[in-house]
Amino acid sequence: MSSNFNVVEMIDISKSFFGVKVLDRVSFEVTSGEIHALAGENGAGKSTLMKILQGVYTLDSGEIQIAGAAASIHSFQDARNYGIGMVFQEFSLVPELSVAQNIFLDREHKNKLRFFDEKETIRKSKLVMEELGLNIDVTAKVSTLGRAFQQLTEIAKAIAGDAKILILDEPTASLAKEEVDALFKVLKQLTARGVSIVYISHRMDEIYRICDRITILRDGKKIAVSLLSEISPQEIIAHITGRKDVEMLSHEGKSIERSTTPIFEAIGIQVGNRVNNVSFKLYPGEILGLAGLMGSGRTELVRAIFGLDKKDGGSVKIDGKDVVIKNPREAIAQGFAFIPEDRRRQGLVMEHSVKQNILAANLSSLSHLNFLSFSKINNLVQDSITNFEVRPPEANREVRLLSGGNQQKVVIAKWMATNPKIVLMDEPTVGVDIGTKVEIMKLVRAIATEGKSVILISSELPELLGVCDRILVIRKGQIAEELDRKDVRDEDHLQMIVQGIKI
Amino acid sequence: MTLLSLKKIDIRATLIYWMFAAIFLLFALLLHDDGFLQSNNLLNIFRQTATITVMAVGMTFVISAAEIDLSIGGVAGLASVVGALMLRDHGLIQGILGGLAIGFVVGSLNGLLVAHVGIPSFLVTLGMQGVAIGFAALVTNYYPIPILNDTFNAIFGSGTIGWFPGLLLWSFTAVLIGWIMLTKTTFGRRVLATGGNRDAAEFNGINTKNVKFKVMLISSVVASIAGLLYAGRLQTGRYEWGAGDELSAIAAVILGGTSLFGGSGRIIGTFFGALLVGLINNGLILAGLPVSQQQIVRGLIIILAVALAKKK
């Protein structure tokens, strides 16, 4: 290790967005041939730091050195010239082109007549694949490959472009176990050739398996850097979580009457291979948390319950009676509401006003014989804006002009107006400022106090601990643990369970 | 800053009225001696615009739902032909129902292919356009079918209520029904939500396939009514009636302030958009421009309309 030099050195990097400091004098270094884990909670600054390295954002202050020389990276092109390659979570491959064509996209080999030289492209691609020890048909269309092979193609593309530093962001999120093995083999091979890898992941087992060192960020600051051989998972988790808002965590869970008929019961739900034989019960007034890593199947489970995706097996009961839900309309009729993960794409019509968005989810209750009742609409919208404290309180303002937190309040408001019995929430606080986060958590508690039941997905464990009465830990599409809130000591404890670390 | 952006939105929303007023004034000044302002000419504009207005109202729903219908010209032609044939061979009621049936059949096919099979509407309706025109030419062997039934010609063409032209009543009725449907009913909200963000609409429990099917159906049925209006006004059914009207209707809708990208619709704007198209056609004819030059000007107006409607 001593002969290794720093390939990347980021020194005292600071970055603010709209006056909010997201990176505060963060230093980060990667030596040649190293796999360096970058860890931290959502919003800790990992992706901002990496985006600065890729030229997506420009740093406010600090310095970047590549191979010992000061580097100025202002665009993606710059980053590529410095040998920095990114393996995107959403792949940047053209599905209808072959593997070889994708690998040399934008750097096509040309023959004497300036036409594409397909043979040379294929020959060079084969060489790259051989070097990586991969057995992929380079003439196959990318769209015919599985996700893992697409990802490996993406890596091959970066390597063919002479990347010396590869950034991988949650690369295993959608991969099966054998695929992960194949990926890791390739990564090891790359490091043997002196390529350095920045590995962003929430999965502790993978970090220990593949990485040499770890840098931990929290709230935009570097908290620790250590060889993985010298740090325990418990220490890592303690660094990642830090000391949390005590008030948020003081929640102990209500005692829920569980001898009655559950309001909702899932029996053996199956969705492809993503959700595997999941059964659970939900009681009136209960807030049930779904904890798990990205790609563990939580979203797929609630989507299937809401009728957005087809169930491949299993059944559901409401108030003890069997019901069939094939689409969102039937789910809504049964008293469900669904606050989706991506409010811009799934929750709201961004160009429509607050009023129009609230109206769209409540058409039947706000109309008579299919004619809209405008006095009812105006009353409801005014009430929603007041009760949910939407700022600014303007019914006719287009929602795209609101802040993320206020957009989310509109989503919640429109669903609460439907007077649901069961509220499904998928990451309700993503992209929301901390103040609104707390407000939304209070709203969730208030919803349950009214006797409604909530199923809450969140990757932010403090949130789950702050509101839930019971938590199901989902791992690989199955319920791995069921925990009463009062049996979870603190965030670290829950994190260990989510990661599957034995205590 | 806020003031400025508010102003911008305002101008875009009322653009059609300013354009209408400006071009009207321009023609009034330039074409005064050609009789532009004579009441007969002004009524003529309304009469000739009726078919476009009616079709454009249907098109407003289609575009609001983020789809397009290029088959309306062909549907109008086919409906005029089938209406005329049924009228000649079977009688008045059969003629009217025959024409409308064309709208139902083509609209259902369009709707099925767009909403349920999932083929992009511009492809489906582009193909359907050819099918409809070809079919109309085939059954008439390219000949016009004269309509000798005075009742039919009065209802769908030259009839008046007092001094009030019947064709104008058709326009007003279409606009009024369209306006009520789009702004006052749950269906209108479903159309706008589907066009604005189909995913979000589905999450809201809106059956977006059903919405897309219905807008395609409405558009075709309305186009078949326009076909009957052609037949009544020109007292013939002919496969060429309506040719190219899809572009005029789309221009009217976009000029009227409906977003080409779906999610917002303005029926009153569409009405003035259609009148503006009619106004321009009329002015160009009075100015003595040949058909070729009229086509150039009309084409440029469509491009201009889309450019102005483009956001930000």
C-alpha cells in the first residue's frame, strides 16, 4: 500500500445551494488501485461531492488534485479527460445499439471512407471484455441484456474511455446475488490494473466485502476516514447517524389494540421475484413502518397493494373481508390513499394549480351528476391550504412554483380530502427541508390519531423511529424481522437489523 | 420579478384576442375597398368558419389530453359522402345517422388503437386519415353526390333563424357544450389531469385509458358533424370536403392558448383561434392571393402559433 499514491485528492471542498451549506470543508482522497467506500445518510453530501468531481457542480472553495496536479473540472467532458468515469444508476446506454456500439459511442472507429468501422469496433470491444474477464456477446443489443450485464457494459464503456477513477453509486441496488458476485469480480480485476473506485453504498456487508477504506460524511462534513480492517460496523453506523434530534426519537409507539379484526391484511403477496410471500396485518390507528435497503422490494409491495402493479400471488383482506384490487380506482374505493415516492412524476401535475391538483383526486365528492360544485371545491381547497399550512396560501398558484415541502403538503392534503382509511406513504420526506420534514412527521402522527392506519416506507430510520408503532424490516423481498417500536433501542440498533448484522 | 412573470402569463393567455383584434383592424384598413367590413362578408366568415370551429372544439379535448387527431379532415369527407348517399337512398334521418355513424366507428377505432393498444395517436390518425379519404373516394368513384333535400340543406347549411345563420348556431352550440364539458364537469378535469401528467392521474384513480378513448371518440363524432355541415352548406357530399382541415383546427386550438403538450385547454380561445383562421383565409382571398400563396401564409401562421405557445 505504501507505494500507492493519491489519484484523487479533494481538499477542503465547500459548496452551498441557495445559501444552505451542503458541503463544509470536506476532504476526500482515493489512492491508486483502491476501492474507497463513501458512506452517509441521504443528504449527507455524498452525491454533491461526487457531482463536483464529475463536473456537474462547480465547487465554491477548495481544490481538486488529480494524480498530484491541480485540476479544474467544469464539465462532464473535463472530468472524462481527467480519467474520471461514472457508472450511472440510470444507465446511459442506448438500448437499441449493440454492446460494442455503446462502448465506443461518441468515439466510433472510422474507416478510410469516414464510415463507422464495425469490425474494428467489435474487435476492440472484445479486447476490453477480455481484459475484464467478461463473457458478453459484444454484438448483442443492450436491450436484450439483463441489468447486471448492462451495468458491466457501462463499466466497460468507462474503461474503454481510459477511465482511471470509477464512481459507482449503489451499483447493486437492482442486482441479484450472482450478478453482484460477477460485478465484484470485475471491480477487483480493475483495481489490479490500477483503476481506483469510489463506491457509494448503504449496504454494510458489501462495503466490508469489497472496499479497502471508508470515508463517512454527515450533514456536509467529513466525520471519519478509516481502513475497513480497523473499524467495526457499529462504529460506522454511529458515525453515519450521529446524535439525533432527541425529540424526534422520544416517540415510543402507542399501544395498539391487536386483538380486534385488522383493518388490512396481506396474505402471501408475490410480485415477480421482487416481493416474496409477504404477509402482515395492519390495525386501526396503527403506523406500520417498512424499513429496508434500496431495492429490497418495499416500493413494489405497496404498489401492488394499491393496484398499480399486478400481483402474481396472494390476497388481501379489508376489515376481515376478502377484496380484489386490480387498479388504483378499486384501491381508492376501498379507502386507500397513496403518497408516492416521486411527487413530481407521480404525485402532482406540476403545471396545474394547487386547487386543480386537490380537485383531481376528489372529483366524485366535489361534483353532482358529473358537474363540478365550485362552492364545495373552493371550501375544500381553502380548508386544505389552512389545515396543511401550504405556503404561500394561494389556491391558484401552479404547484411547480412551490417549494418541495409545500408540494408534498399539497399531495398529502389532496389525499386526506378523500377521507381514506389506509394511507400508504413512500418516502414522504425526500427532498424536503428539515423544518417541513418535522411538520410532515407530525401530520403522519395526526392522521393515525384520527383512527386512520398508515403504512410508511422510509429510508431515514429516525423518521421510522419517530412515528411508527411497529416496524417490518424487508430484506430481498421478504419480511426479515417484525419489531415493536418499544423493542428498538435507537437508530443504531435499527440500522444493524436492517443491515442484517448480528448483535 | 413576480410582476414581470405575471405579465408574461397574462399576455400568453390573452394573446389570441390581441392577435384577432390586430388582424381584424389590419384587414379593415387594407381591404376596406374590397368589401371586408360589409356585413355580408363578416357573416360569411362565420359561416365558412363553422366547420373548423366545430372540429377545433373536439380537437381542444384531444390536445388537452396530450394526443392529436389528424384524421378529422378525412372523417368529415367520409361523413359527408355517406350522409349524402344514405339521404339519397333512404331518407333524411338515415342520412344524418349514417354520417354520425362514421364518426362513431372511426372514433372508436382511433380510441381503441390509441388508448388500449397503445399506438401513438399521430400515427393511428395519420393512417386513418388515408383510410377515410380513400374509402370516401372509393364508394363515390370520385364523383360528388348532390343533396336535393331542402330540409337537410337548411339544417346543416343555409338555414336561418330570423336573420341568424344556422351555421353560426352550430358554432355557438359546439363552443358552449365544449366549454361546459371542459370547465364544469368531472370529465373535463380528467382530461386535463391525464394530459398534464398521466402517471399522477393514474395515481389519483383516473382511468386514463378511458379518458384517451373518449377524447378520440369525441373528436371523430364532432368531425362527422362538421362533415354534415359541409354537405349542407355545399349541398353535396364529396370525398374532398374537409381536406387539410386538421391543420386549421390544430392551428385554431394552439392559437387559442391550449398547450400543445397537454394539460391545459381553452375552448373560448379555440373559438377565436378558429375565427382568426377564417378571418385570415377570408382576407387572403379578398386580397386576391392565389391558393398557393394562401397555403404558404397559413403554414407560417401555424408555425408561429406553436412558437408563441411554447413555454418559457
